[in-house]
Amino acid sequence: FGIPWHHSFFRKAMASSSEMTPGQRDAYGQVPSEATSTSDITVEKRQTCKVFVVPLLVATLVLCAFLALYLCRPRPERFVPNELETLSEVTVPGWIMDLVHQAGDGNAVHRGNGLSDDPNRETLARIFEGTHVSGYPAGHAHGQFWILERLHSHSDKPTEEGLVELSKNAKLLRAGFLQAGFDFATFYHGSRNLFLGSILSGGFFYSRTDWLGPGIYFTSTFEHAQCYASDGGPILEVEVYWNPKNQSRYVKHKAHHSEANDVYLVTDPLVIIPISVTKCCPEEMDCM
């Protein structure tokens, strides 16, 4: 009596629980479609991520490659002021040290005023050959006749600007001066674009005017040097070296009618080390 009742009860309960309204059946039938939609959305998200992530990774790799090339690029050797102390450790050849001790001697006039085939002038050119403005090719040393023929010539050559990369021998000469106990100071020289390459690769020539004596003329201020650079021409920043026991043998102040009164005469091109070149003139000024 009890078992059939229970069996019948459970059968009815199961039957009633299995019966669904049309809305319930529709909702039940939508479950698979909802799961499918979620899967499709996930795939779409993954595809969208690939669209953005892959180009980003490529761009990052390209940027890293350029950065590596930039950091590993060959850099020119040059001595900057805070590295002057390291020059005391450089081994300077004997022939260059001999030149250091000869600086300012009787051959200075031949180095500054001699013809291109003069042995003293040839030695000077040997020292500075290859010296050039960073980022520009080295020029060629020219003789006085070449310069004289072009004193009044016009050149459309653009002005080279930047730090000067010294030749190997010029670096050694600079080290030799410091090791010999020479002092130095910074001076400026206005010139012309046409002559810059020859000055850097062959050394300075004596001025043609000799208005305050034979030698090469400099100013101690950049502003005054602008007065001697042609329009858009170069202004050279240089170091001039001298033995402190006899400074006037190498460089001497010359009284000048200018307001600055900062003109100096250097007697030997051997003691002139070019440092940088700037285009004239960053600002207008009245030359006095």
C-alpha cells in the first residue's frame, strides 16, 4: 500500500517538473546560443588584440634596433676640457716632443709664412692633415699663392659648424704641450668659408696685413671675432699654448683701437689647436 503510493507520487513530481511553459522552453533553448555568442566574442577579442599587439611589437623591435645602432655607432675620438688630465698618460712620439720644444723658435716664421714646399711648413701640414669639423669631410692644405688668388673671391660654400676632430698627430701635439707644462687660453679667429678646410688641415698662415706685426691675429672675445668673419663665415675657437717662462715668445697682446681692445698676436701656427667652428653671426653687433 505504501510503495505504490510513493512510486506514483514521485512519478507525478517528476512529470510536473519536466513540464515547461513555452517561455521556459525558449529560455532553455537559448542557453546554447548564449554560450556560442560568448565564444564568438572571445575569438573577436583575440583577433582584435592581434591586430594591435603585432604592429606594436614590430614597432618596438624596430625602435630597439635603431637605438642599438645609435648607441653602438662609431664615435670620433676627441679630447674635451674635462679629459685634459688624461693627456698626461698619452705616449707622445719623440719627433712631436721635439716640435713642442721648437715652438716659438726661429723657424716659426717659416711655418707661418713659408711656401708649401718649405720643410717647416710641410711638417706643420703633417701635424694637422685630416683635421676637420665633425660631420664634414676633411679639406686640403693649400699654399699662400692659392689663398692670395682667392682673397677677393666669393664662395657659395656653406659654413661648417661643430666641434673639430683633430688628426692623430694634432692630438699628440696637444698632449705634448700639456706634458711639457705649457699653459693655454681660448681665443677666436674670424675667417672665410673658402679658407676653413685649408686652415684645419694645414695650419694657419701669417696674416697678409701685418698691421700690428707678423703673425696670426686672434681676439679673446667671440663677439669681437665676428668683425673679421665674412657674412655667414666661420669663427674658429682655438687653444693657444705657450711656455709660462716666456709667454711673449708665443703670444702677445696688441693695443688696438677697438672698444674691446682684445687683439692678440700669435707668432707660431704650431701652438694653435682648433677646437670648434661657429657660423657668423648669431646676432648683429656694431664693430668698433
